[in-house]
Amino acid sequence: MDAIDFLITVLVALGAFALWLGGTAILIWGERRVVAKMQSRIGPNRLGPLGLLQTIADGAKLFFKEDVAPANIDKVTYVAAPIVSAVTALLAFAVIPYGGTFMVGDRQVTLQVWDPDIGLLWVLAMGAIGVYGIVLAGWASGSKYPLLGGVRSTAQLISYELSMSLAVAAVFVFTGSLRASDIVAAQSQPLFAPLPIPAWNVLPMLPAFVLFLIAAVAETQRPPFDLPEAEGELVAGFHTEYSGAKFAMFFLAEFMNVITMSAMVVTLFFGGPSGPVFGPSVLQAILPVVYFILKVFVFVFVFIWLRATLPRLRYDRLMDLGWRVMLPLGLVWVLATGLSVVIRETTERATVLKYAGVGAAIAIVLYFAAPLFSHRPRPHLRERDAEQPKVGV
């Protein structure tokens, strides 16, 4: 690697950092504005046009605010916990491609910081390490409310990370590769050659998409899964005793995880930065980044929408959903995906389509024929029996 290659690598990393950090600032502002509109409020509107500078003012206030800490904390762990959360959230997006591939002179540039063989498992690994920052923050604070919030958060993240991993595993099995670039490339081809429908994984992997989206909301501890930060029960959860820059690091890590999970959804199920490219070379380099930002924006809006509309779940129902519903469905879908891949690789396409059509026809017939064999009385008979007077009672 010469100096020019090193410079290109640094610029790609800085571009990713600027994209995620700028997206986090816009997300904080956008969430306050969108939630305010949904709840018939105004939201930030004083600093800058439409209140755009409010996030910068709040961030500056937090970082320059006096740092107050309780007397009975574990100092080393207390300081290390927000650093762990912020660093893992920052490193998680390193493997996500946020643009296409283009040429600069005789060098090929790919807008992706790192494309390892482990692929998007890196994001899951960073999420698993980020749990340590949360549980250590709850334990090191020396207070019962942060401790309860840390325990809740750990249990929730472990529970839903299993379902998320199974959804990701189904995509890996279906694609045949762990590399993020291979997953995006597999979705850039047309689904059917005559029709311009992209072969996004959301179509064949719809159950995995639903499982991943629900698990992503729980992993980021966003409403309705924000039990570790339940204000009515735990004040602020695991970061109750934090203030100033340390609290800002937890705050930043949460919103960065929202953008990272939205980018994961786009990469796994919606083709990443792929899309129609045309025009001069500069436009061809910019368009994939625009497609990626627009797709991520859609799912960031879904996170905000859920916060504004859904109430917080009860904790036992939260755990039941993760262990008794999503985990079995994830296991079944991984097995079904593996079976479909084996059939696809060992059987001709025409044979697969024929048997799939026969199976679909049988399912439709059974669906409409099942009520004919039901022993339950028909609705009009139930109404007639209810109108008749009871005799001998």
C-alpha cells in the first residue's frame, strides 16, 4: 500500500464517520420534530432554521457541563462504561457499505471501511461487547436504580440478540456468503430478467426481515422496548447517575445504534446502496450514497414512528415475545431457509416451481375447505338458538 492508497483509505473512513455522526445529529433533531408533530406540539424551532442548531447547542451544553458523580462509585468502571458503549457503537458501522465502487485514476475505490470475511457478524460482535458498557454502568454507579436498569438491559439484549442472529444467519445461508459486499451484490441483480424488479432479500426472506426489525428495536432499547430506561420505574435506568460528557456518550451511542441497525436492515434486505446508476462518473459515484441515505432514512423514521405511537411493553411480555415467539420462529425459518437452499442447488428450477405451485394450490384449497368440516354451529344458527326461549330450566 503506497501513500495514495493509505490516503484513500483514510478518506473513506472519514466519510463513513462523518456520515454516521452527521446522521446522528440529524436523527436527534428529526426525532424531536417528528414526535412533536405527531403529538400536536411544536418541538425545537428557535436556534437556526427549523431548530436545526438545537442539537449542536444541547451537545455543547452536555460536554461542557459540570461532571457530577456519586461518592460510592467504582471510579475506573464508572468512567470506562460510557467509553465502551460509545466506541462499540462507533466501530459497528465499519463493515457496512455506504456507497458503490468507482475508479479514481487507475485505482478502484469502494465506499466501505472494511470488508472482512466475517462480514456483518462484526456488527453483532460489537453489539455483544456494547452490553458490557451497559451492565458495568449499572453496577459501578453504586445505586439500586442503575443496577436494576443494567440487569434489565442485559437480559433484554441477550434475549433479542438470539433472534437477531438467527435472522442474520438465514440471510447468510440464503446468500451463501458472510461478506457484506457479496450480500449487496447478490441483491443488485433483477429478480426476474424481463422485469426491472430488484432481487432484494426482503421478498424471499420476509419472516427474517420481520424478526430482525423487531429485534433491532429491542436491541437499541427504543420504545416500546425501552424497559431498561423506564422513567416511571427506574428514573433513567443504567445511566441515572451519569451527567455531562459521560451521559452524552451514552446518548450518542443509543442514536448511533439506531442508524447502524437501520443500515443493517438496508444492507441485508434492501440491497444496500444498490440502485439505478446513470450519467457521468461523478454522478455514478454519488447516486449509490444517495440511495443508501434514503433507504436508511425510511427505517430511521420507523424507529421514530414507533416511539411516538406505541406504549411501553410490560417486562414479562417483553421476555415472552423474545423467548417464546421470536426465538422458535427464527429457528424454524433458518431450517426452512437451509432446506430451500439445498433444494435450489440440487433440483432444476422448473421442478422447484412446479412443486411450489402444487403446494400453494393445496394450501389454498385446504384454507377454503377447512370451514366446511368444522363442527362449530354457523353464526345464523347460533343467533336462532339464542332467540329461542329456554324450557325446563
